[in-house]
Amino acid sequence: MAAAGALVPVLRAGPAANTGLIEVDLDAQQMWIEVGGTTGYLYGFNGQIPGPTIEARPGDHVRIRFTNSLPEPTNLHYHGLHVPPTGYADNSLLEIAAGESLTYEFDLPASHPGGTFWYHPHMHESVARQVSRGLAGVFIVRGELDQIPEIADAPEAVLVLQDFGVDSGGRPVEPGLMERMIGREGDLVTVNGQANPPFRIQKDGWIRMRIVNASSSRFYRLRLEEHPLYLIAVDGGALPAPEEHDEILLTPGERIEVMVRGARPEGSYRLLSLPYNRGGMGMMGGMGGAPSRTIVLATVVYEGQADRTWSLPKQLVGIDPLPAPSVRRSFQLGQGMGMGMMGGGGMTFTINGRSFSPNRIDTRVVLNSVEDWEFINPTMMDHPMHVHTNPFQVIGSDGLPIRAWKDVVLVRANSRIRVRTAFRDFTGTAMYHCHILDHEDLGMMGLLEIQG
């Protein structure tokens, strides 16, 4: 990684060696790590924040030798990957004790979509703390989108958005109960572990940005000064066609891929996160929401002249809408006072009136079925809902599925939204939950059993 203040080199798009076997050693460690110009006693994979980027292709066999050098139990979740939720694949019920190791191993299906995915811990009641201290890394699957010449010819950058709470001595600051109920946000906001790193673009050229919200709770309302963002992919992969946006809201767990064209006068342009009010506790504790501040995330710097110009294609990747569902379900999101998992009183978050239990199956579905799930949010807080294993399509206002694969959907305060899912390929126990990770830890999660 380039030093702070230096131009961060972008990754050149293109194929890596196609061996069919992806082997990675990951060690979750607690150590002094430099982030955002300060040194914090944080958590990192292989001594770095964010962790190493893993790159694979559909059909590859993935073997990750994981060591837990933390002072507490942990595990790994491969967020967005369509792989088994069982065994040593994407099994979020595993618990790897401090000092122990485990080898994760799975095959990416030959039909797996290309896209920007990521990995992070999923140790219930510790997820927010472990992610907010730095444990996150990107998992790229190269696919059909990467083979389109107008996309493949652009330099590529990965931007991992994280925030940290550390005191003047670099020690992590753990939030109080009220902060956890809202969802913790750290004052130190970084991109790839740096404060306001620069990314270069050629005049009349393009840059492809893969952007990952790896923060526990922070929403990023993204805008690049004087430049439209051409959205080409979301959580589950490519869109059918590029979409032009002035700004894009990125909630925790979400990923986007955008193209930026160097079509402005040469200079420097700031990538901003604009204020956003994600709500507050309201009557449940008297905590009202407040807009966040404007943050400079990174700077796009013009450097050099592109040797040729080109336009984005009008079509990208075909996406078929899912067929009509055989089952419709409703999930009401809630909050209240109650007993936590560890027996202590305080705020709990619920789905259909129940706080999470690892010993209870909340929803049973049948393999190869198609279902509509409606998330109903009568609370005064936004909740980005994530479903493991199988992506979904959001149902639009016309009642038809939007042609985009997602695995996180924002359910705004006092609203509802419907998604459609096909439960394909894998049986086993998966999870669905709010990706404000404190809310997950405080109970807004359910267990999903996919039955053969």
C-alpha cells in the first residue's frame, strides 16, 4: 500500500493466473496498526487494515487457512458469496477459539456471478466490535462484466470504507449502550486504511471503482465533485446497463462498482460522504436522529492524458427477473427493552417480536423454491437487511422485480420493502439480519433453514 500522501496506484483490470485453486493464509491479529495517520491498537488480517484482497473466478476451489490470534473467539463470513452455509464453507455458526486455527474450503459454483464481495467476522455479540476494529477484506470474483472491453480497459481501484473509534493513545473506544443502540460510528474515517488518499485518473480516460462499506453502522452518501458516477454493479454483481447518478447512498455491507470519466478540467476533485440522517431511538429512549457531517473520503487527481477515448456500452450483463413466488412472508423489525443473550437487561432488537437465539430456527424454506419476503420497519431507525447465501431481487413499485442482484436492502424508518429470492443449490442453516452490526449483536437476526 502506498504511503499516506502519495498517489495510490490503482489495480490494473485483467485476468490473474487461472490455476483453479485459490489458497490464502489469513491471521486475525491484535496489534498496533497505522490507520488514517494515527496508530491504533486494532484488529487486522495479516497485520494490515483492510485485509488482503482475494481474487477468484467461478469454478475455482478456495482454501483459506485461518488462524485466530485474537484474545477472543471469532470466525469468518464470506459476505455475498453463493457457497454452502454449512461445514467449513460460509458457516457463521462456527466458533474459532483464541489461538486456534481452521481451514475454510469451498468451491465457487461455475455459475457464480462476478462481483465485489467481502469477508469479515460473524461471531454473534462480537461482530460490531471486531469489524469496527478493522477486520474486513475484499473478495473479488471475476466474471462476465470483466470481459467487456470498455470496462476491462479501465484502471481499477478498490476502496474499502471503514471508521474507527480510538482515544488519544490509540486505544479502541468501546461505545456505551446508547451508542450501541443507535449503532456505533468512529470519528476516524478511512479509505484503504488512509485518510483522504488520492486516486489518479487520466484526462479523457476512465477509472473503475469498487467501493465497499465495511463500517459497522455508518452510511456513506457518496458524491464526487463535478463528476457523475456511472453505476455498473451492485452487491450481487453487474447491472444490465450503466446508470448515471449524481450521488449514491451506500449502507453497511453494501458494495457498488462505478465508472468515473476524466472529463473535467485537470485538477483534484473530492469524493465526499454527504450528511445523512439514519434515524434515532425516538420514544424508545428519547434519542433522536441527527444528520452526519460531510466527510472527505478520497481525492481523484488528474494525471496525464489518455491515449484514446471511449464510451461505456449501453448494455452490460443480462439479468432475468425471478418467477412469481410460491410463498410470501413478512418480517417485522422491532426494538424494545428485554433480556440480552448474556442474561443482562437492556435494549434488544427483534424480528417478528423475537430476539436472536442460535438454538431456534426462525424460518424454514424449501430448496429451489422462490419466495417474497417483506421487511416491515415501524421503528424510527433505518435498518439495512442482509440475507446470507442467496441473493435477491428488490420488488419495485410496479410489483415487478428490479433487474439487479442484491444481498443488502435498506428498509427506511417507518417504511416497508419487498424482495424476491430463489433458494438455489445449497441446503443448511443461514442467517438474515440487520447490517448495522450493533443491531445484529443486540438481536435483530434470524436463522434460516434451507431444506432439501
